[in-house]
Amino acid sequence: MLRRPPDEELPVYSILIPLRSEAAMVPQLFESMLALDYPAARLDIKFVVEARSTTTIAAVEQRLGDPRFSLVPVPDAAPRTKPKALDFALPLCCGQYVVVFDAEDIPDPDQLWKAALCFRDSPDLVCLQAHLVIENGPHSLLTSLFAGEYAGLFCVLLPALARWRLPMPLGGTSNHFQLRALRELGGWDAFNVTEDADLGIRLARRRLRVEILQSRTRETAPTRLLPWLGQRARWMKGWMQTFIVHNRDPGRLLEEVGLPAFLAFEALVLGMIVAPVLHCAFLLSVLLRILWGAVLIDGSLGTVFYLAVLFMGYGSAFAMTALGLRRLGRVSLLPAQFWLPAYWLLIGFATIRALLELVLRPFYWYKSPHQPVRAGRARHPV
């Protein structure tokens, strides 16, 4: 069991919090940062705010005064993306390690010192990804499905990829890095709208070690369909960008990561892009066959094969989600996961939208709206 070291043994830790149009989230962010169990004299917390977000800048400035907090205004210039803002602030970090938190994040108070211990005990460790947990899962069917998806991703898939030393797409927030190594990598790709996925692959190409941190960061899922679609389309567009960029020279990619990691990257990334569209096409074909009066199950070998693939896909996805929810202690969300086929339809629609954006607006960053959690919940564990 990890024990917190004395204050004098903990290194300086930088925290980057990129913000745009998030004035309402600033009080919660300050509360979450003040709740961190880490010596104040060794914290370097930077609110990285787009210069045109004047109300957000004003909200941060009202709470400055504590020396651990500072404001970094980001010049209003293209591309207007989160990774561009992070790259602007990266040279200003003064810690040995650095972590990124998003506007709605509520990290466990012990997260920083746990990460510092992991880095200290494993000098070859370059990056740690904390578990992201959706706090408002019970709010609606949409948030329940989102929470199940995150549970499967952060409690099952990513730990398995880390254990097998395969490329691990990062989660966009609660990524802890050795600052020196991150600077040597060149920071984030300012033009990739899913910069976390791209950075995870670049870490793999350098054969740098990435692990899962046994600590949680609570987030909220979009509660309305349109914001969910906008966010998911941005994610899918970023996956497409990542797949294209890293396949510009497949031979070099294979040489740098090795065959197992190469195959895992191609299957994982391409699967995430293609599978939702194929799911939509399959359900459309079933609907058309029904309308035409055709027999859906005729006992042929082809039908058996397609049904086997269908049930393997649904079964594996449900199993991963169920295992993740059980590990989180959120089994109450299991019944909602039977709506996964409908959820995949929405992801398919978002993927098609992402493809159009990739052609027409490749670097457009959809800004997800956020709302503070209910008062008094920020310090309570999930």
C-alpha cells in the first residue's frame, strides 16, 4: 500500500488547466485544486485561458493571490485548439512532473503524490493515465451509456494495453508526464483535435513506458444529445487524423513500434473508426430486408457467419462494459447497457459527421459545454 511521503520529499508538480468559455467552472476548479493533498509550496498550477475568453480570465483573476496559482493567457491565433494552448504553456512549467486537468475535472486528493511515487519508483516511467470516472451516469440513459463506455475503456481496455506494452491512447485529461520527456517529444500536436490519442501513439513510437495510475478523476458526461454528438464527432475526427498521420509511412511505424504494437494500433484505431459505420450499415440492411419481405435468417453458412460476428461484437462490448462497471462498483448502470446497439448508431452518425468535418473543417474544435457538479460533492469519492 502506498504511503504519502513527507512534504520535503515530494517534487514540484505542474498542473495545466486549459480553459475556454468556462467562467462558471472556475470556482469548482479552484476548490478541486485546493483539495489536493500536496504541499502548496511544491505546486505550480497554471490556468491556461484563451485570450478571447475574457469572462473566464476575469473569473480566474478574481481568485489569484495564492502563489501556487497563475494565469497564462493564450494569444488568439489559429489553430484554436486545446493542444495549441497546452503547447503555449509547456515552456512555462517549472515542475519535475506535469499533469493536465480539464474544466470539469475533480481529481482524487491523493492523485499527485501517488503519481510522484510511481515516477520515483520506476525511473523509466514516462506517462501515467489516471482513471476517468463519469459522475453523472445515473442522470439519463445517454449518460449511463457514456459512463459504461468510460468504465470499459479506463478499467479494462487501457490497463490491458499497458500490461501488454501496446500503444495506449491517452484519455485527454489526468495524464501525468515527466516534464523533461514531454518536452523532448515536442509536446502535443496543436492541429490534432484528439491530441491525447496522437500523443499516446508517439510515446509508443519512442518505446516509452506508459502505465495506469490507480487514482480517479471524476468528470461529467454531456446530458443532451447535440453536445454529445459534437464532442463525439471531434473525437472521431481526431482518431482519423491520428490514423492518417501515423500511417504516412507504415514501414517506419512498423520498425519503430514492432509487429505486435503495429497490428494493435491498426486494429484499434481503424476499428474505432469503421465499426460504428458498419454497424449502421448492418442495421440499415436488416431494415431494408424487412421492408422487402426477405427472410432474415435462412440457415445458410453466410447467415450463420454474420450472426456469429454480430453476437461476438455485441457480447465482447457488453462484457467489457459490465466488467468495468463492476470494478467501479457501479453495477446499477448495467441495465442501461442493453441499449448499446442504439448507442452505436449515434456513434456511427457522429463518425459520418466527423468525416465531413475532416474534409471541410479539419482543425475545428467543438467546445463541449460544462456545468459545475452539485455543491458538496467535489470532495466525495465515487
